[in-house]
Amino acid sequence: MKIESITFHNISMPLIAPFETSFGRAVEREAVIIEIRSEGLTGYGECVASDNPGYNYETVTTAMHILKDFITPLILGKDIKDALDFQERMVSIRGHHLAKAGVEMALWDLIGKREGKSLKQLFGGVRDKVEVGVSVGIQATPEKLVETVTGFVNDGYARVKIKIKPGKDVADSQAVRKAFPNIRLQVDANSAYSMDDADRLKPLDDLNLLLIEQPLFEDDIWDHHKFQAKFNTPVCLDESIISPRHARYAIEMKACKIINIKAGRLGGLSQGVMTHDIAQQSNMPVWCGGMLETGIGRASNLALASMPNFILPGDVSASDRYYTRDITHERFVLNSDSTITVPTGPGLGVTVDEDALKSYTRAKVVVN
Ligand code: OSB
Ligand code: MG
């Protein structure tokens, strides 16, 4: 595919409700939408960096810099064969996975459109709909948390994840478990703890949680091994798994029993597929994480999650959990069995609402 032009849309979309994690509170979702033209086709990708480096070190500003000044010169005017060809051209850029992944997503959209195949088909997906859950932000009180969770359970979500941080952990989790004795429940700390907190968190082990996500530092796989040895509940790594290699390290070190796959964090959908395969070979289940994506990123998550080893429900909720007006014409809805249907159209299988995209755009850069 000859890369003829690339457009970067720096957007900011208001969230329906603020989303609070151990690293901060989001009211708007910033992102970079990447539009690539090639041979009469247009492919779209989403770079899931946000306005702050709380989840990982990239932000939309660093991503725009890396996208414009380093990634673009390596691909503009070039003939890119496929995602692996793209990855090989990226080896001179260390890190910046969210930026790389946004471009790779647009290339996949182009490949699918050219071949008349959906991403699900290209990835070897086996499911027409995938089980999903909802990720619930930190709330002011345990009572408010139970109330918020109740709303989502009434919407039909059969799996709930709550965000935790020091001072908002054991009591919050116990309150939700008490209100919903049978719901599939898990917690996510986003790296808010150290091993010094492990004993205090031990009561979490009595709540029949599906998993405890990323309790410790992002760059510390070894302490997660120690943490996992203390807990019966499976530890799931998110932030720590920044490449398929890191998945292997975590498996070999017994640092977790489950892996959260996010194409952005891993540096591209191709790396998500590879991580899925590595985990599958070790009988380690994976699930698809979320980054409050727009309809573009959400479509890619659903395609990924249709692969066989995505055994646990993903953080891929319905569009109306995030945005009143999305930038795709298609909106994703929750089916009555707590699933969302995987798109079947060529590429990502979604079409961009240009007016909506324009209305959310803060800066636009075209290179050709
Ligand atoms: O850790 O999984 C996370 C959102 C932004 C950054 C990190 C995370 C999250 C979520 C939201 O949990 C998942 C979603 O609904 O998209
Ligand atoms: Mg997480």
C-alpha cells in the first residue's frame, strides 16, 4: 500500500460521566485520530494516548510529536506491505507504543478494505459477539459506588470491574460484593500499591474476585510474582505487559495468571495478536482491555476479542456508556446476554461521522 497522505486529528470528546482511577479523573477524552489515504481508500486508526501521562508516559502531545516527526517520514510515500512490514520500519523508534499502534490500526483498516475482509477475519476471530463488562471509576463513597454499579447491572452488564486505590479498596470491594453476591467482579489498581500493601489487601482474597488487575508498579514484573504467591485470586497484568516478550517474562516468572491485552500499550494490533498467541500456548487466558475508545478503537477491540483465547469478558462497553455522540455512525449496543456484536464490514467495519469528528477537533495536521 502506497501511503499517499496522513492526517492527524487531535480530538477531545466529553465523557458522559467523569471517570476516576488511581492516577486521576477524566472528564474529557483526548485522542489522536489517524486518517491514511492509499490507492483510493481511506483507513482510520485511533491513538489512545490521553491528555496526561497517568496510565503510561505518552500523552497526545508526545504522540503528535512522534507521529509527525518520526513515524511519518518512515512511511509517507512508501509502499507498506502489511503490519509486520510497518513494525520493522519502526525499530528505530524506541517505545511510544500508543503512537505506533494508532498508525498500525489505520493500516489494518486499509488492508481489510482492500481485501474486502473484516479485521475479525484477518485475525482469525471465532466469535460473532464477545462477552463484555463495564469498568467503573472510583466513587465518593461505597454507597455511591453500589448505586453506580446497580445502574450498570440494570443496563445488563454481567461483569463489573471497579477501580481501586489506597483508601478506596477493601471496603469498596466488600460493599459491591455484598450488594451483588453473584456478579462477576474484578478490581483494577492501575499500579497504586507496593508489596508493603499486600497484607492489608488480603481481604480481597475472600470476595471471589475474577482477578486483581495491576496492583503494583508498571515496570515491576518480579514483585507481581511475589504478590501472586500471596493471593489465591488471579493477578492480571495490564500496564506491565508492553510487548509480547513481556507476556513471556510474566508467564515464566509466574507473575500473573491472566493477561489484559490492549493493542495500544503493546504497540499495535499485530502485537496484540502475538501476545494472544503466546498466552494461548501457555494456557493463560486473556481479555481485551479498554482505553475509553471512540467507535474506531472500539471496533478494533471487538475484532481482537473475537480471537479464541479471549476467554474473560472485555472492558469494551456500549457506546452510550462513554459518549452522547461518537465519531462513528455506528453505535455499539449491549446485547441482552452482556455481549457486543463484532463488526463484519471490511476493515474496522465502521464509518466515520465527519461532522462529529470535526466538532471534536482541536488541531488537525495533514502531511502529503
Ligand atoms: O486500566 O484498564 C485500565 C481506562 C483508561 C486507562 C486505563 C484503563 C481504563 C479502563 C476503562 O479501565 C476501560 C474502558 O471502558 O474503556
Ligand atoms: Mg487496567
